[in-house]
Amino acid sequence: MRVENARRLTGRGFFSPGPGAAVELWFEPGDDRDALVPRWHALLDALLDPIGLGHAPRFHHLRDSGLTTAVRAPIDRLLALADLLEWAALNLTLDEPSIAEALQAYQDALAEQENPALLALESAAATHAAPFLWDDDLVSLGLGVHSRTFTPRSLPDPNALDWSQDRTIPVGLVTGTNGKTTTTRMVARILAEAGHTVGMSSTDAIAIAGVIAEEGDWTGPGAARKVLRNPSVTAAVLETARGGILRRGLAYERADAAVVTNIGADHFGDFGITALADMAKIKAV
């Protein structure tokens, strides 16, 4: 069995309905799949139970070519968990993998990464129905003109915040096999003509009020966060590509409108996706 990658899932996606970690496995010729899959589940039990994630939701995408497993977890544990899942996959065929050693490495990593203040702010934002965006560098409440941004290690006390100011703005998502950028530009122009300061991300660039802020292919969650945190934006149109949904998930889950232009048999093999029906589910996220 070959380990393709292990990674964090920072938002809702195809493999998990929320943040977690995932590992992608590919079967090799001669693999006894009927033996490997139960062994994989048993090893996960042995690793996740001692760290308090034994009852965490798990999601398995089993296909003829391999298996992708995702495990839900608090957002300050994702990197440590991804490393643990990768270790498990690499040691799956060993007779006696050193589970104690792997768990100690996880605890050591978690000691550096855990952030109770981040979890407290995330929970309070959910309670107050306030938009919440996070990554390694920034954490923000509210969207666009209503947003305020902090660093992950300098977060405010949720009880000291005026949550009434952390409001949303109109958000549209555009995905599909073809026509994404054209549709994104068209919707952005309509919103601009209606008087909005529009933030747009696409395969060409990030643009704010029609002015290019970042050139390049900006269709993943990082691009979405850049647009949604911009303090001048009053409406956002975000091209959302298959790759970003599979690699990390959505940056922000609540769209006012979404467009799926079409579904085509493209990019098969990436992230273990080999079926048109799965591609449709990815776009539908």
C-alpha cells in the first residue's frame, strides 16, 4: 500500500463535513485488500482512543484503487493528527508498529499547536452566528466591511466582544468543470452595477472593486479568506475549484447563492477521485 499524502481538512469538503485530517492510500499490485482494510480500522482504534478521538466521526472513501480516511478533530489538533494518520499508514504492514512512540510524538506536537483561546473564540462565534475564518496566520470575525482580524496567539476574550458588529455580506460561490471564471466575472459585474464593492477570486486573480490585488490562480480557500477579510468588500463572488475542495475544504460554508456550471470527466486520479458521480458530489459541496 502506498501513502499518497496526509493533510489537514480545514473546512467542509468531500471527505468530511467539517475540519479534520485525512490520509490518502493507494493499493499496490499484490495487496490483500480484504486483510489491509480491517487492519487499518483496528490501527485507527488503537491510536485514536488514547487521545480522546475514539468517538470522533470518521469518513472512509473506499474505491478500487485505494482508500481515503478522514477524521474530525478540533481545529488546533489538525496538523498533529495528520502526522499521526500518516504514521499509521506508513506502519500498517508492520507486525508490531510502535504505537506508544507514535502517541508520544502526537502529544509532543499537540503541546506546541494546541490553542484553547482559538477553540473558545470558534465556539462563541458559532453561538452568536458570527462568521469565523481561521488559518495559520490570521483569525477573523465578520466578513468584508464587518470583519475584524487577529493573530492566532493574540485572540480576544469572547466575553468582552460586541458580537453585534460581526455581520456577514452577500457571498456567492461558483464551481463546475467549465465556465467558472466567466460566470464569476459576470456575477461580479452585476453586483458592481448594483452599487457593491465586489471582492472576486478566480483562476486569473483576486480583484477588489475591479482592481487586481493578486495575480494567479486563486480558487482555493486561501483566496476566499483574502476576499472575505478585505475591509472594503460589501459582496463577494468566489470561484471555488475542485482541487481546493478536495485538498482543504471550503473556507466559509454559508453562501447566499451557489452555481454549479456543469460536471465533466476531468482530473480523474487526483486525490483518489476516479468516478464521475464522485466529481458531481465534490462540486455539490
